[in-house]
Amino acid sequence: MKNVAITELAHVIRSKNSGPFELTFDIIFKDDQSFKLAINSGIFTPALFAGLYKIPQEEVLGVIQYPPAKAIKATIVRSRPAGSLGETDVYGAQQHAPLLTIQVPVKEEDE
């Protein structure tokens, strides 16, 4: 088993608003094989996103796989509503950095 950086598998890693109270993260993979490696790893769960964003797992509203786009999408509760006092990213476009640290465990024969 070895770890592969998410940046080697994904073509797009982004965050965005999903309304004023939620953020959505998209991880769009380079090809079917990369998507399959990510899915087969089993790490893309609410627990992963809760850990990365230091929030309770109940605040991860969903993690879905979308095979037609070779994508994984997750939605979490924003720490502060968009545009509220003290909120620093009204568009939610700068919140994807923790995703860049993901290491995907891959069986060597799956490569």
C-alpha cells in the first residue's frame, strides 16, 4: 500500500458557496482510473471532511460520488454565514486548501 497525493489524481479541487450557510467542495478527477482509485480507497467519508475542517461530523451534510463527472462532492455547514461580521470569504472560493493535503491510499496492484 502506498499513498498518492490528491493533486496527482485530481484535475480540479475547489470550494464554493452552497447558499449562505453551507460550503461545497468539488474534487474532479483526471480520468476514470484516478476516480476509481479514490473511490476504492474508502477515505472520502464525512469523517475525512470533519477532520480536515475541524468540525463535528454532524456538520458534514453530505459526501457524494458523481461518476459521470468523475467527481466527489462534499457539503459542510459554514462556520459563519456568508457576508456576516468576521466572515472572510463571502464566495467560499478560498476554503479548499485543506483538501490539498489528502493522501489517497492505493494498493500497488491497483495503479
